[in-house]
Amino acid sequence: MLFRLKGNWPLSGQTLKLGKSTYLNVATAQVTDNPAMADGSSIHQEAKQQLHSYLRSDIQPLMQTEKPVYMVYVDAFYMDKCEVANAQYRKFMQATGYREPDYWDDSRFNQPNQPVVGVSWDDAVAYASWAGKRLPTEAEWEKAARGGLSGKRYPWGDPISISQANYSNNAGKPVSVGSYSANGYGLYDMVGNVYEWCADWYGFDYYSKLPLCNPQGLILGSKRVLRGGSWGLNTVFLRVAYRDKHFPSDPYFVGYGFRCVSDVR
């Protein structure tokens, strides 16, 4: 069953069965430049203080691609509650004859309820098309990841611990989807566990020129956007504002997975 949430952002969440979706009646998605997400007021001094307290100087350049702050509008959409799991991906392969992803025969990564890994952007798009869905835009992903919160580093707030997400090689592998508490929209594992492919072409300075309504990324590029960090990375990469990228045809990594969205019709 799908639930329709009414009203403007921020919204309360709903929880749904695995493989279903959450309806987000999105009024605005706030695309950020640092852990203190903008709410229309100036946050630069506060952000500088936060950066000084929790980031090493050598990783501050990573955050340049998250600037400047914008508030953008995105249409309502459905999002899968969990990352696509191996059991779901197996059904796709059986139905279509699609090739197995990297690490499919590795027992550390091929359990039915683990998120599928070793998938390229191209693989994720193929699955989404078969399922009648698509990959989220970067703005949709961040809107969903924030779970209705404003000005927070992670989907649940500013602190983070290993009881909230799978990161820093704590579990040594991806864990079953939905193993940790959901965010305010009822979405699981929006950070940690596996990186999630987004639809957009990546642009380092894209935030300086993005449209304010339904941004779709660059028209053309060489790498696609990844969001959310993964089980082997530290907390810097789990910030909901953090942007990463990789070549779309290269699965590369045991931390690359995805989840799907669909349009509201």
C-alpha cells in the first residue's frame, strides 16, 4: 500500500513493506553547501564553526562542490523504502537474462537481503526500467535523505554512531537492507551501507548554475552522481550534503548500489 502525505515540506514519514515505495509530497528540496543546511537565513558563520570542530582541514576541499546554497522545488515522487536487494535483482536477471553483477558469487555480498553491489549506473538504469521506475535525481535523493529535517548532517540529526548506520568498515560488509532505524520519511539506509547511484551527470560547480525547479543535472558529462556513502567509508562521506561521482559503465566497487523512484501520475 502507498501512502499519500499532504502538506508542504517538512513532512512526517510513513513506513511501507519492502519493495514498495514512500510517497513524498515534495514542496522544496534544500541542496546544501555544508552540514548546516540553509533554511533561507545566513548560515556561513555557524557552518565555519562546525567545520572547524569536526572536519580536518585536508577534507574541506571536498565540500566546495556542495556550494553555493540553494533552495529548489521538486515535484512529488515515490521512492523505494530500501535499497534494491539481491533477491530483487535476481528476479530482474531471471526475467531478462541480464548479466550478473560483480561479486555475485562472493558470499560476503550475495545474501538475499543484502543490497546488490558491484552494479554500474547502466545496470541500475536497466533494473529501474524493468521495474517501471527510474533513478532519483540528486535533488530528489537529498530531499528524501533529509527526512524532513533542516540543518542536519545526517538523516536523523547531527550525531552519528554505529547503531544508526553501517560505516567505517564496522560490519565489514553491507548488511541486510532495513537493519537500522528509518528516517522521518520511513526510508532506510539513506546513508551508509552502499552508495546510491543518482540519475544526474556530475558537475563540480553545478550548484552555481542549477535551475531552481526540478534540477536534472548537466546535459552531458563523464561521470554520474553517487550519494550516501558506504559501509567502508567514514562519517565525512555519510553527510547528506556530500556529493560523489563515478563513470557510469564501471561497477568498480563493493559499495555501489541503488534504489529507485517513480513519478506521481
